[in-house]
Amino acid sequence: MSSNLASINSNIDRVALKSYPFFMNYLAHAFLSPRDDEILLGNISCDMIRPRDQEFLSPPIRQGFDLHQRIDKAADGHEGFKFIRATLNTKGLPYAGVLVDVICDHYLARFWEDYSSERLSDFSQRIYRVLLEKASPLPGHFPRLAAHLRKEDWFGQFRSLEGLETALSRLNYRSSREIPVTMIMD
């Protein structure tokens, strides 16, 4: 786990990370996971599984939940993340932290080659394979979300501005306050 935290610290300067139970930040969490399918599954599903259901899951999946929380804590304390969130807050945008998450996944995908020697398409297919094979027994809404993530290639979509706009638009499906996607994209 400590080598993973070193990876978090080395990557967090460029991409500030934090997750909420909406449609974002799965790329960053997947990227910062070790190559262990169950830890990966726990890391990217953490926000979609109620705490009372987590105790029944395997220790590696719970280890993934712990990693998720550590990533979130590192992001919350990162000056770049705090600055971007504060900037969005001063513009009166709802869910500023969520918006930063989406924007960070966009930049991670856009500049993927700066962080990984593995092609984004290969990385995405590897993660989608894990989701296809292992997400269905998880409690809560994550299995359904994982199917959409894979089917619509959310990781690949994040590379383009159109994909960023699509991701921002998805937020309005779950939010009680309208997110002004057009204003953000301008």
C-alpha cells in the first residue's frame, strides 16, 4: 500500500483528486490502484456502496475502500485542488468539488502519456474487463454504473472536450441543483 501512496504523491501535483458519489473520478481512482482486481474494484466502487454493506465484502475490496479514502484525503489537502474548488465556488457554481473531479479526470485522460507508458485504450479495456467480470455481485448501484462506464467508454471519452461536456451533463441526472454545463465549457 505504501508504494501506492508514493504513486499518489507523485501524480497529485498535476491532477488533484477527490471523489463524490456522482459520475466522476473513476479514471483517477483506477489509475492509482495497484494491479489487484479486488483492490481496484473497492477503490472505484467505494462511494456507491453503503458503509453497512461494506463489512460483508472481501478484505481486498475493503482495502480498496481504504485506498479510495486515502486518495480523497490527499486530494482534499492538495493546494491545487483547493484553489480550483475555491475559484469555482466564487463563481457560484454548485458542486465545485465534483466539478474539479470531472475536470481532473479530463486532464488525466488528455495528458495520459505523461503519466503512463500503457496506452489509455489498453488501460481502459483492462479496467473494463475487471468491471465486467467482477462488479455484478457488489451491492448497491455500482454494478449498473460499471456497465454504463464500460459500454460508453467513459475513460476514453474524457480525452476530448466533447467527452468532458458529456460527463458534466451526466452530473445533472443525479444533482438537485442544475449545473450550468454551457457556462463551464465556455
